[in-house]
Amino acid sequence: MDYKHGLSLFVQAEDYKRRQSLVSLVDWSMSRLAVLDVKKGQWWPGGLKKVKLYGVLFGLTVAFLITASYVLSGDKKRLLLIPSGERTTGLNLSFAKDLATLKQVVKNIVAKVEFNNRKVPDIKDLLGNEPHIFSAIPRKFLSTIKNPCWYEEHSGNSTVDPYGTNVYALYSRRFQAVYSYLRKTFQEHLYNQGDKRYRLRCLPYFYIMGQPKCGTTDLYDRLRHHPDVRFTAMKEPHWWTRKRFGIIRLSEGFHARYPVKDYLDLLDLAAYQIQDHALSNRSKGRSKRNIVIGEASASTMWDNNAWVYFYDNGTQEEPPFLVQDFIHAVQPHAKFIVMLRDPVERLYSDYLYFGLANKSAEDFHQRVSESLQLFESCVSASSMRSCVYNTTLNMAMPVRLQVGLYVIYILDWLTVFSKEQILVLRLEDHATNCKVTMHKVFDFLKLGALSVEKEAEITKSPASNTRRPADRNLGPMLPITRDLLKYFYHPFNQRLAKVVQDKAFLWT
């Protein structure tokens, strides 16, 4: 795919998603008209007079485009349109036929549910596509340290700023203080051996990898108070899923890629402390501890949207490589924590949190309806997995239905990691008794014992990142929306409950 063309499609799809959806290029309500100027990447608002003036010509053009791009599985090099039965804009909820139509849409999707095994790529293919990752990270780590770390030779002189080109520092003012400290103490943390100098580099020991709006922030806030745990300098670096491709915000398109060394810089502050404890440096009154580093990007488990623009995929409908393939290749013994919640509630919370304006239960229903029809159009012609990872579809849906298909992602992670390496928790259990879930996390990470006072500090603090008052005032979703979503997610929850061997994940 041409880079500039891919960038244009990426920005246009995201821009359109934030306005309504990509179900069609025209909203046929007679009060307004929105037309996408593909060449300029702009929206042209107009009224009834413009409809009369351009209606015939534009109508013929739209009809041709819709016919030519009937399903999402077609040419990925075009911005695709998806006809999906009746247009749901202006859906009148009082008509039984509208609800019947949507129920049939969901029924059609459920009938296509399947769980196919993915083909795991060869290590040589991973090396060929992302050589910079493997050139910076060794195959073996220090055996005397619990966290995956290694010594890297430092050839720069004392006047060179080791963080001067770090892209995270350039774009994140909040972390200037952290990098200021790292610069000042860099030389004293170098390890001298003979006439060479080395710096300690580390990868995360564990990842809080999903899902968004499932309590990952609260888990992070509690876990970072454990004396054995440190986190990256920023909570969500999103390096594996976005920054290594040069994605800062989807609406901005692509920037220069973030080098892997910039990602490793985010772990330097924790690496300094690991080094101090490993060398039994008690000069600052610290006791020696087995410190581990965590990383908490809620996109790690599910976001592979960049694949279609960067991998030579030919005519494939599914990504040839997933995030977990590269993580496994460099650290096969990593640990992962997944926090999930009822996918129906997760979707509504996601909508309320990321929605811009005019949020309401009716608007949510509208967006769900359009998203379900988009998804139905895809699965009618393609496999379930290919639709879950279809970048165009993901950018087009007004709400992120696919993020709640937890079992699809977990099964794909289990193709390279064992069940023992992935701890799956429920937000509902965490909210009811966080002490129990935190003990599961402590045991999973094999952390040191806590004092009674420290455990109380971790488990009794108020929950983080809860729903905003203005969003709570909007009330719950409509009952008919809930019923549609429960029907949609049910077969996926059934398989998830079998995989984790816990019926609580049925969310019945």
C-alpha cells in the first residue's frame, strides 16, 4: 500500500468515526447533508438547496460506490462503504419492525460465530519485519535479577545527553521532570568493567494489558504502591501497539516511529532502583528487594489496527503478525494481567468516557445499531477473526463492539503464551472485594510479603477512574439496547467461560 494513501485513509476513517459512522456517505435526513471530499479529506456541510442542486448526480455516484464496495472484505486500499440493510439514522424505536430488523442482524452474526486457530508466524519472519526490536534486545537476561534485564555497553561521552532524542520526552511534558532526573544521575549509574562502561537495561516483568474501561487504572494505582513493584515512567506507553508504528493519536495519522530504545528509556528509573538493590546499596536506608517492573497499556491485548499499513499482507484478511508474537519472541516468560467486565457494560462505559457531545441512551442505541449492521456485513462474507482485526471496520464502527469479544483475543494470546502466564480477572469481583483480587495478583507475580499497614493502604483506598458525575446522570442504557448486546456477546462469553474454566465470565 502506498504510504501517503494509507495515511489518508487512516485519518479519514478516524475523522468520520468521530462524526457518525461509515455506514454510508450520505445522511438522508432532509435537514442536512454531509459529503466526504476524498481528495481534500474534508467534510462539506450543506442544506436542502444543495441537495436539490447536486442530488441526482451525487445519488448516482453513491449508488455506484455502494454497489462497487459491497463488503468490507474487498480491496483494503480503498475507503470502503458498507450497505447493511435499512439505514438506522433516525431509527424510530416505537416501531416493532425496527427492533425486529436489529434482532435479525444480531441473529445473523451469532450464526456466524466461530473460533478458528491462527497460524503462528515463524521467528525468521518476525525478525525480517521488525529487525530493530531484536537488534536492541538480547536473547538472554541476567540470571541474578528477577526482572528481565541486561547490561548494554555505553559508548557515549559524559557530555552527550542520553535522552536528548527520546520521542516520549519530546511529546510528553509531564515527564520532563523524570527525564531531568535521569540525565543528572545517568553517569553515576553506569557500571564500569575494565575500560568499558555499561548501563542496565530492562523490559517489563509483567504487563497489565487490557481491557479499556475494565478497571485497569484502579489495578495500576493499587499495585504501584507495592514495595516490590515499579512501573514505566508513563502509565500507558502504547509502544507495542501504536508508538512503534509512529501513531500518537489516530486522528493525527502517522509520525516517525518510536525506536525501541526510547521505550526502554521509560524503564530506566526502575532499572536504577533494581541496580541499587541488586548491588545491596543500602546507603540510602533501603532494604534489598526483588523489584519487578510493570507496564500498563490497555491496548496491548486487542489493538492491532496498524498492521494493514505496515506489513506486506498481500490479499490476506487477517494480520500476519500480532503484538504477542513480538513480545513472546523477546521475552517468552513474561506475565500478563487481564481485567475484564461484562462486555455490555464495558461498551456503554467506553461510549460515555470517550464520547464527545450529545451523549444519551438513545444516541448510544443508534451507534450500537449501526455498528451491529457494519459487523454483520463483514461476517456475512469473511471469517469472524478477520472482522475482529479488520482495521477499516474498527475505524468505521461508532462504538467499539470488537473490544468486548474477549475470547477471540485471549485464544490468540494462548497460541504463544501458556495459561499460567495470563491472569484473567473480573472487574465485578474486584469492585466487590479488591483484597481478594489483589492477593491473586501478588501471588501471580510472586511478590514479597506485605505489612498489615501496607496491605491496608493498597486495598482500602477508593477506586480510581470511576464514572464522571455528568455521565452517571445520563442513566443506564435502554433495555432494548442491553438485550441486543447481551444476545450478541453471549456466544463469546460462553467460550470465554470454558477457556478460563469459570462460569462467572458468562455474566448472566
